[in-house]
Amino acid sequence: MKVLIISGTPKREGLSCSCEEAALAGVISAGAEGEVIKLCDYNLTRCAMCGDGWGTCRDKHTCIYGDDGFNEIQSKLAEADLLILNTPVYWGDMTEIMKAFFDRFRRCEAFKGSESALADKNVLLIASPGGSGNGLISCLEQMERVCRHLSAKIYDFIGVNRWNREYKLAAIKAAAASMVKSIS
């Protein structure tokens, strides 16, 4: 079983990275294979809304600018059995790189219906606001909206901040393991 962890953090350490590590540990402890894709490791472009607003994404379900790593990630999402989305909260939302990726991904996948790369797949959503801890709920709502547009099933929502970090990291590990076991 393959679990893909999509990370929107630009950092190599910190709260959001700790969430990735906890999720990966949970996946592995349940006997599944896990892979973390850090979107910031790619030079992803924003959606260009080609032609009349729909380029090849609507009919061919691919992005003509996909050689920036997008097509590779889209394929990995299609091959994964389960998905974990992890992002720090920026201005009450996902990071800009995660929004940019999912804007393109949604255009390519939305008209595939039950054949969408996320259709009927369980997804664990993790958001970690820093500083004030504000914006958590609106960020999780944005992540949920993307998943609902693509017919994914939300397994759980987990919000982590500096005050609840210790027990929420344990919850992330447990949730990731539980999600794997739920379809094993």
C-alpha cells in the first residue's frame, strides 16, 4: 500500500515538518509505504488558464506546463492508495505553493468524475498555524473544498499549533496508522 504525503511547507524544520514526520511514522508503523512530496522542491508554475480558460486540462486531463514536475506529482497521486495533505497556515489558508498546485490539479482532475485521482480515496488533512494560531479552521475548510471537488473522502482534520503540539503529533501518527489499517 502506498501513502503519499503532500507538503506545502517551504521549511526543512519546524512545526509543519514535525507533522510530516509524525504522519510518515504512522504510515510506516502500519506497514505501508510512505512518500513525502515537498512541493517547494519543484519549480511549479501557477495555472495560466490557457486558451479560453481551459487548455488541455479539461479534455485531456493534463497540463501543458506539466514538465515543471506537475505531471509527475499528478501521476503519483493517481497511483497512491491514501493521501495526507500537510500545510502550514498562511493568512488563513494553505501555502501559496499548495494552492497553486491544487488549482492546476483540480482543473485537470475535476471533469474525470469517478476516475479522478482522488475519487473515493481517504485523505487526512493537517494544518499548522504558527505564531498566533489563527486561521486554522479556514485553512482546513479550503483543503476540504479541494478534496470535495475531487470526490475524495476526508478521513480526519487535524489542527496543530505550538500549544497542542505534543499531543497532536501523537494524534497525527495514530490517525495515519489508523487510515492505513482501515483499508488493509
